[in-house]
Amino acid sequence: MSEKIKSIIKHPLFVGIVCSLGVYYYTTQYKELSYTIEPSEVFMKNPSTDEVKIIVNDIPVKEIFSHRIQIWNSGNLPIKDVPFDFFFPVDKQNNAEFKILNLSYSTNPKRKFGKVVEGKSDWSEMEMSVGLMNPGDMIGVRIITNQNIQPEFFSKSEGVIIVQGSNSQERAKYFIGVGIITFIAFCLLMIRLMRSIERNLKTTDVAMKSIYESSLAELERIKVLSKRVEEQEEKLVELESLSQPSQAQAPQSATKTNLTE
């Protein structure tokens, strides 16, 4: 591994980006169940005349109240075997006549939803469970009672975060913040890398320029040497041309000597 890569890996900015990405990935893979409890509504009032009476499940009541709870998988992972507990905080002494008259529900999607099983119930509490809730699945529960007491919702499952509907928006803001921090850190790292590349290019450019200038100087030196060699060759040719006439005169003088004899 080169020293440049080691310096980048050891740089605090690189470590921060890796940690941010790890935190972002870990926090975005989560199981979360959100719920909202709507204000209770008067479903039916006791008529003023005594001739008409309201009877629900063989129980005479004066008024009927409707309580709606919306529950949905607000995470991005499926949740299996989700238990629900709907509890009415009533005082048995002061609210001895309080009764849960009925529980009904609707699901979204309407079909292929997890199996819904109603559990035990008593005078102030009802339980149910859902076999599977995929991300975005929703179940709406309506409970009918004879007194206006706001219900409470409880649920507990392994690795599941239970939040009210408004809190999930805060979680979304957190994800956005982590994403922005990660993006800024990534941009800073890219800027650092670009500057490092720019410095390397400048260094390479200087080195190439130095090599180019050295090559030019060497080429000039070779040209000078070549010119000197050419001059030496020309001198040798001249010397050879000068020596040839003297060699030709020597045989002629030898011929004249022979004739005289």
C-alpha cells in the first residue's frame, strides 16, 4: 500500500466519513412501530325518553363512546408477532360501571395482511397481536366503551421502537441531518483528494519539464559533438586529397631515372 493511500486512510476526515456512513446505515435499518390515539367521540347518546333503551351485548348503557387507534410499521424492516395492549386507566371504585363493549379493526392493505389474533380482555384492558407487519402496513382499531375514558396503547417486541406518530418526524429529521453531515464530509474529502491530485500533477509537470529541458540540453550537446565529428571528417578528407599528388609524382621520377641510364 502506497504512502499516499495510508495518509488518506489515517486522515481524521476519512475516519469521520466512514463512521458517519456506518452510523447512517445502522440507524436507517430499524424496526419502528408508530401509533396515534384520536380524541374519543360520542358514538350514541341515551335518548331522553324512557321508552327507548340502548343495549349492547345484553348490557344496557346510557352512552356509547368510540376510541380510534391507528398503528403502523414506520420502520423499514418487517416486524413479526407484534403484540398490542389497549388499556383504559380507570378506577374500579369510581368507574365501577365502565365496560368495554366491542373491538373492531381494519387493515391496510385489506388483503394479505398479517394474521390478527384477539387475546384476553377484561373490564379495562384488551389485547391482540399481528403475525406480520411489513413497512407501511397499518391497522386501525376502534374500541367501543360506555364511558368517555381515553385509552392508552402499549406494545413490546424484540428490537422494535415504539413511538407516537409525531416522534417519527423527529427521527426523519435526524436521518436528514446525518445524511447532510455525511454528504458534507464526503465533499470535503473529495476536495482534499482533488487538491492532492492537483499537487501531484504540478509536481509531475515540473519533473516532466525538467526532463524535457535536460533532453534539450543533451540534444544540443549531441549536435555540437556531431558537428565536431563532421569537421574532423572533412579535415581527414582534405589531408587524404593533399597526400595523393605527392604519391603520384614519385613513380614519374623513377621512370625518368631509368631512361637516362
